[in-house]
Amino acid sequence: MTVQTQGRITMDEARKLYCDMPLLRLGQMADSARKTRHPQATVTFIVDRNINYTNVCINRCSFCAFYRDEHTPQAYVIDREELLQKVQETVELGGTQVLIQGGLHPGLDLSFYTGMLESIKERFQINIHGFSPPEIHYIAAMAGMTTHQTLLRLRQAGLDSIPGGGAEVLSDRVRQRISPRKINTAQWLDVMRQAHAIGMRTTATMMFGTIETIDDILQHLDAIRSLQDDTGGFTAFIPWSFQPGNSELGREVAPSTAVDYLRVLALSRLYLDNIPNIQASWVTQGVKMAQVALRFGANDFGSTMIEENVVKAAGISFKTSKDDIIRAIRAAGFRAAQRDTYYNIMYPLKKAW
């Protein structure tokens, strides 16, 4: 097939690429785009920990196996001592970031969130990458504040950057079916726009493989690209496939394949021409598939993920270490480099570990 790819790819061209282009040719195109933006053949990673401060969530998304209702025996809210111990362990392992996320708990107020941030910053010099757009929107609503006011208060307390969680697919048709209680597409984008406006950097994500079509995926990618045109605030894009185990929705949809993942990843690299970094997802795909992803447009291996609970709740539990990541990157033919939250290289690693 022939697709005009000079200049910016249109949605029609992207649809043809996804549906008709042979997988390996699509991968070659994405790899070429990756080389153009990152010609040094360096693949980055970060050492961090994912801390889930509560599993209580009023959204009850059908794809989530992690959430619990407030009064069930498995429900929890992290206490301050445990939180600080987890951060201490992260620092001792060379971590430079903690990713703090949780459910939408009806019993937590703004002081809980600011207290977490302040207690961490009082003791540690570490980047706090926390609170996805649904959390920030909910915190604001509970506090009777605007999103802008809430972001300023959280930043004052110690929040440095925001993860792209809660995006799933930015199509309200899909969201109404799989997460009807969650914020809609416009609200997710508005939180990100306002965060960028006050100088906070964020990532963007996409969880595919539920009930969406290619048109829904393209709507998501186009929304991200358009906002990035306006603000330039996204540092990276991370797509991953829905993990159906132990979830309500998992009984209704078939798992995505490795081919599905690679197609979406490659298309993301080609369409998101204004997003500098595309991250492979070894947490959901495994290390071997993440290595393949490095030839399908990804230039970042993600995090060592010292702790991860949400994907694990769905029955997927891939584990790896910093040394394993470095070896995997080198085995795929790249140089490894440890980065910080903002994709600044901290430690270029020129030899095998």
C-alpha cells in the first residue's frame, strides 16, 4: 500500500497505516521516526517506585481489579509511617522519583494529600510524580476549589509533575461504557492543560484493548497531539494494553495480542510527532516484548518499578531490576542511560552490567 507520510500524518493516513500496513513495515517507519528524534541510539529508564496510597475508589471502573469499596476488609489507606518508609527504601535503591496514585476515596480531604506531599519533601530530595487527572479533579471538587487553585496548592505542598493515568481511551463513547463514573475526555484534557499552564510537566497515557475501535484510538492520539501543539507540556506518551484478569470487563473482551500492542505503539510514534518520548511498557508486556518495542518507536524503557500494585491485581506480575533493564536495553542493540522525571540523562551507561 502507499500512504503519503510527508509532513504531519492525518487521521485518514493513520487509519490506513494501522489497518493496512504490514506490521514489520509499520515498525520500520516508527523506528525511522525514533532514530530521527533520538539519533544517539540511547534508551533511557528511571529508578522509581509506584506508591498507591489507597485502593478505595468511588469510580468502580469495570476494567479495574485493584479498587475496593470503602468498607470492605481489603480496603486500605496508607499511614504516614508506611509512606515514608517506602520513600526511604526508594532513595536507598537509587530512586529519583516516587509515583503516587490512588483511588478516589470519599473520606480523604485536601489536607491528606498536601500532608503526604509535605511530609515527603521535608525528609527527602526526590521528585513527586503524582495524582492523575481524575484524582486532581476529585480533590478539587471535594475541597470546593477550582482545578487551577488545587494544582497551585498541591504544587506548593510538593507536587512536581503529573502522570497521565485515568485517560484510558479519550473517547466518551468508550468511557461511558467502561468507566461511566470517571471524568470525561474534556475534563481530563482540561486538568492537563491547566497543569501545563502553571509550568508543570506531565505524561500522557492510553490503555487500549477494551471495546474501542481504531477511530477511538485515533481520537485519543489526536486529542493528545492537539493539546501538545498548544502547550508543549507532555514529556512522554505511554500506551499499554488492558489486562483483563480479575476484572469485570475482562469477562467480556478478549486480551490484546502482541501484534496489537506493537501496531498501537508504532502508530503512536508516527502520529505524535510533537511528543519527544515514547515509553515501552514492560510492566504489562514483559521485558522481551519491551525489547521489541524499542524497534517499533519506543525510546524509553520506563521505570524499574520497585513496587507496582494495579497491574498486579489483574494477575500480571512481571518483575525486573535496574541491572536487568540495562542488560535488556544493551541486548536490543542500544546504549542505556538512567534519566530523571524530565528525561534529562543522569548517568549514561556505556558498558554492559
